[in-house]
Amino acid sequence: MTKRAVIQIAIVLMVVLTAARGRAASPEATGAPERDGGIDASAYDYRSPIYNHCIREFYDPNMYNWFSFENTCSEALSVTFIPYDPGFGASAVDYLGPGRSTSTGDSRDEIQRKRGYELYVCPAGFLPVDGNDRYVTRVNTMFRCKR
């Protein structure tokens, strides 16, 4: 076999392998939906925001009467709470186990100044995101939970 033939075979082999590698990594081959040349948001793990009913809000007499949340469901949750008054920042509890409660550290007067909280409750390990797939940082009625 001549040197030229070996080079031609090597080039053909490189082309075939490159094409095969590109096909294996393509969204069609992996089953991931394609959007604008990339992976579509549907390839991420999302949950419906159906967990707000799991949170009981109360003033805890065992914790200085501060405003508190209790998880009344059997699944661990994450809770993002945003004051209705935009002059205050959002806060979050990353893990609230079943039957557990946590305090915001806010008194009745502070809750009145903030005009209360809008809750964004997701399963533990998920974050509430808005329609643009960004973490919820202000009162927004539309959200979903994203891992």
C-alpha cells in the first residue's frame, strides 16, 4: 500500500468517525429536543407548582411569636417567600422536612410593613422559576419548579 493510499484511508476514517461522533451527541440521537441549535428547556426536570397548600403560616408562640411556616405534607420542601412590598428582599428555606416548621424572624409589625408574603413552594432540591426560566425574586403569580 502506498503512502498516498494510507493518507486517503486515514482521512476517510477521520471524516466517518467525526460524523459518527457528531451524530451520537446530537439532540436527535440523545432524544433531547432541539431549540435554536441547543437543548430545549423541556430537557430539564420541572415540577408543577402544586405545593403551596402544604405550608401552614402562623405566629409561633415557642419562637418569640415570629411569623413561621410549617410543612404539613409528607414530602420535604423548599420555600421561597417574597414580601408583597417591593422595598424588602426575598428569602428562602432550602429544606423544610415533613412536619417541621421554621421561623422567618419577623414580628407581626414587620409582616404588616411587608404586607405579607407571596410563597413559592417546590419539592426540596427544586427552585421556583418564572416564565423566562429565571429564579423568582419578586412577586410573580406564574412559576414552576426546576431542578
